[in-house]
Amino acid sequence: MCDFFLELTLNLFEGNWRRSWIGFFLYPNGFEVARLNSSYPGGLESYIKTARELLADSKAGKNPFDGFTPSVPKGEVLTFGDNNFINFEEAGVREAQKAAFVLVAGGLGERLGYNGIKVALPAETTTGTCFLQYYLESILALQEDSCRLTQGDCQAQIPFVIMTSDDTHARTIQLLESNSYFGMEPTQVKLLKQEKVACLADNDARFAIDPNNKYRIQTKPHGHGDVHSLLFSSGLLKAWHAAGLRWVLFFQDTNGLLFKAIPAALGVSATRQYHVNSLAVPRKAKEAIGGITKLTHADGRAMVINVEYNQLDPLLRATGHDGGDLNDETGYSPFPGNINQLILEIDPYIEELTKTRGSIKEFVNPKYKDASKSSFKSSTRLECMMQDYPKTLPASARVGFTVMDAWLAYAPVKNNPEDAAKVPKGNPYHSATSGEMAIYRANSLILRKAGAQVSDPVLQVFNGQEVEVWPRIAWKPKWGLTFAEVKRKVSGSCAFSQRSTMAIKGRNIFLEDLSLDGALLIEAIDDAEVKVRGSVQNKGWILQNVDHKDASVPEELRIRGFKINKIEQLEKNYSEPGKFCLNP
Ligand code: UGB
């Protein structure tokens, strides 16, 4: 009986009004159907139409890249710390006060298998800073640096949007509220919740019934591409435009390096006048990140676009590259790896979204029962990706990309310990272990470039993954978001032994002739200026292996395979304004 009313309700969205209104009121979840209808650009009628087309293409085995030839595109390649990089970084810091940031954090992270929301995970355990805190503090640091550099209106706040989903929304709010928004004004942060989409039971795009509740339609996430329609329908884009903003920057949930690359990338966007700028890093063949590719069609069309990792290999094989997705003589794939950090210029972005209402080209990925492709193993749904935005842009659009060193820009936490341990040797693990180690490596390399002596790393194995362990150096974004800031704060002959740990929490802390062999923790309010000199030596902090299956250890630590044994440290806290010298 229920199925009958559901069928009637669904007719509503296929334009069959007369037959359907009875069902809408009698079907127990008529309002759920109405929600599915209103949250999809063009409504359920459009969803079903697109689904039927894409399912027919999939059944016919149609290649989405039919007629396109892939080639390696040209983009801006930056080398950390050279003059070019420093100039772009400065240009980016200037532009930052005309930017808005958008974090897509609706994904549950099934590959990682962590029980909490991913943005609550510590990016590194020396300071215990979680990803969300790192992002908010980085945006605040950029806001302040931009204000100082341009001597502009220091009241201007950089807007920050987080896209959540039913899976992450309540816990994201809770994390923000219980930490006083990590120092950001609550009004500066907006949450937009993406809705799930209806699951499809067959090739005719009939909706699937929820296996746990026969009165409901089964729903699943639609993908990070929803962020565009949400920004448009919420009116935020128009408000930003009216407020004179020029850029929208999109980023993902677990990359503890990202903001080291953002200022220079934004500088590239402004200098090269890119409508779309994707951040990229050298990519290892078969690494689970998309490849930035130039696609040229026989009819003359051409675009620079991300080709997702599972599609790149078949596309290359189908176009005469017999080995498929392979490394070249450099040891990397010739296609730069997409890290899904996008910088869009607001004017052309609004123009495009006014036409499309933010709907992004979708795809469907049904798992068929057999070769006849007539039925599915389980329900499927349409999905979309935020990086597919350029697919509908006119040929005149300026679409570029910026390649950065991977050690500087990209260390996501996506894989659980077991899967990470199986990653082919030489390819990145993308685990909580490698994500944390990458932060220490980047900070060590940045200090080296700034003139300090930093000892080489040692190799250690945690959760079955062999990683480089550099000195555990961490600092707050406001101490050194850009290379120029770090250089300003490190002088003389500073040296750090491999077994060292250093945590800097304060804006005006200057390292002058510091020699560290142990653990040093310094915290200072912004009005305290602290010069750190001399030699610090103690027993320090030591990394101790833990087994990822050991339930007595908190999950946040277990998934990285180590915990810190804090044996001895020098700890100083400056909570009064003034000038100080720490010279132990
Ligand atoms: N996300 C949402 O906000 N909503 C959703 O419905 C789904 C996800 P994944 P993925 O940089 O390593 C992407 O699952 O999709 C958020 C690129 O497509 O971590 O497998 C989620 O919370 C790929 O080209 O990644 O792969 C997270 O913040 C490559 O660049 C983000 O979307 C790859 O990321 C990404 O979700 C990468």
C-alpha cells in the first residue's frame, strides 16, 4: 500500500500532478520527497531525467571522454623560496582581504574509517591542533598579514564558509562552539548543509526504498560539487560580490600543509588573471588524486580539467598510451596531481552560476549484477565534483593551474592504517601518520631555507609505514604563514637536532642564534616581543610506537601509530606586554 502512495507521490515530480496530489498527502513521507525536490537544482524531475540519460550511457558503455585526446597542459610551476615565489606570496597576501574561503567538509571519510568528523582530528600531536583550528587560525593570520601589508581597513573580516552534511553538521557546530570558534568571530563563519540525493534502484531511475525504513526513499551523498549550488542559492556569492570581494577559495577537510601554499597561489591568480586556478602537486602514477589534463576534441573544443584517478588510466590506454597511467623519466606522472584547492574569480563565477544555478556536470557509477547491465548489485545515485565546475565554461575562460612542491602543499589524511601500509613503495600513504610527519618535514625545510641548520631525518616505521621523522617543529599560523614572515623571525645561526621538538605559539617570537637539542615550548601574547637565544638541551619528547588495534589508546593516536612520551622540556609563557629575552 505504501509503495502505491510513494509511486503516486513520485509522479508529482514527473509532471503528473492530477494523479499525484493524493499520494503526496497520504504517503507518510511526502515532505521528505518535497525536500529532495527543492534541494536539487531543477527539482526531482530534472534529477530523474539526467539519471535516465546517464544510466543509458553507462549501460551502453559510452566513454565520457569520447573524441577527446589527453595531453599535458602548461601552468605556473613554483619553487618554494625563490624570488618568483616570494613575489607571488606577497601579491597573494595583498589580495587576501578580497577573498572568501570555503571548506567542503560534508564527507564522512569512509576510506579513513575514523569515528569522529575528520576536521576534529589533530593535524599534529605536538600541539594537538585539529584541522579545523588550523584552518580558522590560518585565515585569521592571513587577514592580519594582509591588513598590515596593505595598511588597509583592519576591521575587514575574511568570510569563512563550511559545507557540511547530515553526517557532519551537528558535530562541526559542536566543535566550533566548544572551542569559541578558535578565536574567530562566530558571525564570520557560515555553515551550509548539503542534502543527500535519492538513490536509484534500476536503469529507469526508479527510486530505491531505504532498507531500514520502507516509508522512506534511500538517500546518499551527492558529492562535493554541491558547494557551487549552495553558495549560489544561499545568496552568499551575491553578498560577497556586493561587498567588493574578488576571490573564492575552496579547500578540503584534512590537509595540514595547505595554507603554506595558499598565499602564493592566490598571487598567481591575481597576477595571471585566472578565472579558475587549481592547485596541483607532482603526482605519482596511480596515486589516488586526479590528474590535471588538457582535453582536445576532434571538433576543436579544448579544456584544462581534472581527470579523476580512476578515469585517467583508461583514458590514456584508449588514446594510444599503451602503459596507461605511468611515471615518466622524472619518476612522476607527467599530469600534475589535483589537490582540489580551487581559486575562482567572483565576477565570472557569478556570471556562470547565474546561467547554471550552480549545477555541475554529474556522473553515475552503478555496480551491475552481470554483463547484461540490466540490474544493480546495490542502489546507485548521481554524483558531482567541485573541480568539474570548468566543464561548462566558454572557451574564452582563463583556466590555469599552479604546481607547488608536494612537501609544501599537500599531505591529506584519507587512508586507514591497513590500506596505507599497502600503498606501493614510493607513493604517498595519505594517512594520519604521513600527514603529521609531513608537517614536521615542511617546517624543517622552511627553517632550512630561512637559514637554520636542521638535522636530517631518521626513518621509522609506524603502523607498517616507513616515514621520515624530522625534528617535531610546529608553529601557529600567525607566527609564520608565509616564507617572508618566517625569514623575518629567524636570524643568526640557529640549529635543531633531529631529536628536537619545538612549539611556537605567539606572533612576535624571534629565534636568534638558538641551538636546540631537546624540547622547547614558547607561548606569548601578541603584545609580548620575545627574543630566543642560546642553547637549550634536555631529555626532550620521544615518539613511542602504538598499535592501531590497541583499543586502550585513543583513536586519534592509534590511527597514527605513535604517541609522544613527554620526558623533559623547557616551557615559557609570556602573558604580559613588553620586550623579553629568553637566554637559558
Ligand atoms: N565532501 C563533501 O563535502 N561532500 C561530499 O558529498 C563528499 C565529499 P574525499 P575524493 O585531493 O586527494 C578528491 O572523499 O572525492 C568533501 C578529488 O575528487 O576526501 O575521493 C570531503 O569532506 C580528487 O581529484 O576525496 O577525491 C572532503 O573534504 C583528488 O584531488 C572533500 O570533499 C582528491 O580529492 C574530498 O572528499 C585529493
